Amino acid sequence: MLRVDQAGEYGATRIYAGQLAVLGDSVPASRLIARMASQEQRHLRHFDALLAERGVRPTLLQPLWSIAGHALGAATALISPQAAMACTAAVEDEIDRHYQDQLGALGAEEPALGATIAEFQADEREHRDRAVEAGAEESVGYPLLYSAIRAGCRVAIALSKRI
Ligand SMILES: [Fe+2]
Ligand SMILES: [Fe+2]
């Protein structure tokens, strides 16, 4: 669980870095993206610490998520700020589902970890809502973009659990 969560939060920081690399601080969306990015940094630091504390090795796929996350962020930002928001909506919906599954699997076990996951899940839902408010659904080809990115996230989650 910790390995895949750390991988996911790392991927999120890379997506936002890619978007900000393209958008800079030139558009209204930049402020929102920068704020979400700093929350992802906080999530990542927390999982980094938990991995170290419990002797869990990070996913071997981290270099791949670095490139793929940055590329996904940059590519969507190049399409439009709305497409960048569509990316966030898709990723966060998938992460919301992933954290929900983990909370179900944990049940009453590991209450501190459960509380952390629930807190981060609330942040991710908020990111999704802000992205929709900022025009995610107005992006060109939204349904296709949304479902392709969600599918990609599902593959990344499945791989990061195993490798
Ligand atoms: Fe996060
Ligand atoms: Fe997020």
C-alpha cells in the first residue's frame, strides 16, 4: 500500500511540474496548479517518511513515472489550460477510488495510516472539484481525454503495486 501510494503522490508532483513548466505563471490556472502541487509535495513527503520508517522500498518504476508524469502534464498543458484541468480531474478521480479501496481494505487496522489516507483523499477530491470548476469539462475531447488518462492511471497503479 505504501509503495503504490508513494508512487502515486510522486507521479502527481511530476504531472504538476510538467504543467507548470509549460504554463509558467502566465494563466489564471497557474495559481491553482501551484497550490495543488504544493499539497502533492506534502503528501509525497509524508509517504517518503513512512517508507523510510517501515523499510519499504519505493517502486522500481519511479524513473518511468518521473518521465511519464512530466510528459502527461506538459502534453495536457500544451493542449490548453482546460486540458490540464481535465488531466487533474481524471487523475484525482482515479486516486480517490484507489484511496477508497485502501480504506476499505484497512478497515479498523492501522488507524493512523487510515486517517492519513482519508485526509489526503479529501485533498484529492478538492483538487478534482477545483479542476472541474476551472473548466476541465470544457476541454476539447474531454470524454476521451478523461477516460484515457484514467485508464493510464489504473495501469500505473497496478504496476506500482507489483514492481
Ligand atoms: Fe496527493
Ligand atoms: Fe491531488
